[in-house]
Amino acid sequence: MAFGGKMCDSLKNNKALRLNHKAFSKQKKDNSSYGDMTPLKFKKGSPEKLRALAVQIKREEMRGRIASIFGGLLAIALLIAFYYLGFVKVF
């Protein structure tokens, strides 16, 4: 138990922090309950803006799919190329 002394020091320091209530006074002021929050007000979106947003999201999803498919095909092509060039040795 080479670290026994360090663990005791750590426990003693933690106890000192718990007894020091000034360390937690700032946290109590910053924390507010959900009842104290003001409700957020959002503007209503027009149907045109909502459609444009839906199209934009679909385009981004399609770009992500195409990128992942292209990356997978590129990895497979590199593995096949390395195999035929002789970089990969078969046992």
C-alpha cells in the first residue's frame, strides 16, 4: 500500500472542503429551479420557411450518407489495390 498516505491526505482535504461552506455559497446562488425560469418565446415559422428547412435537413442527411458510402467504397478499393500490388501478404 504505497499510496495509503496520499489517500489519507486526499480524504482529509475533501473533509476540509466540505466543512468550508464558502466554497459552495456561489453554487447555491447560481442554481435556480425550473419554476424560476422565464418561458422562452419562439416566433412562428411560415410554411415556406419550414419546407425550406426540411429540404435543407434532407440534403445534409443525403450528403452524410453519400460521404459514408464513398468512404467505405474507397477503403475497399484501397484494400483490393494493396492486395494486388503485393503489400498484403497472405499466409
